[in-house]
Amino acid sequence: MANKRDLKKDINYVLGDIIEAVYIWELTNPDKDTKKSEKIIDEAIDTFDDLIAKVNDRSVENKKQHFKAINRELEDRGRALIDKINAL
């Protein structure tokens, strides 16, 4: 089981890398519209806030299962954001 600190670091690194990838795309494609890429960044920030709130939830009975579910959600939502970046 990942502890809370490691899970928070994973969330931060994954979503930070996704935001960085969007910025790199914007820099390499200055002639394209950035509205879609800005939406991806906003969605990544919303995902970050949502997942951190779930990690900090102390009312959970089975922490191990709860953290595994958060980790799966991070993977699913991260892949969805990466797919959106690839579609730009």
C-alpha cells in the first residue's frame, strides 16, 4: 500500500507532467488556437484538487482500499488527459 505522502507525490508529478506537456505543445505550435489546451490545463488542476481532497479525507474506514481506488482514478484520469493532449 502506498502511503499518503507517496500518493500525494504521485498525483503532483503525474498532473504536473501533463501540464508541462501542454505548455510544450503550446510553445511548439504557436500558430494554433490554445483554447483547447487551456481547457486541458484547467481539467488537470481540477483533477489535482479533487484527488488531493480525496486523499485528505479522514472519514474513510478502509484506507488501503481507498488509496488504491484513488491511484486507479489517477491513472484513468491521467490517461484521458494524455489522450486529449495527443488529439490536439
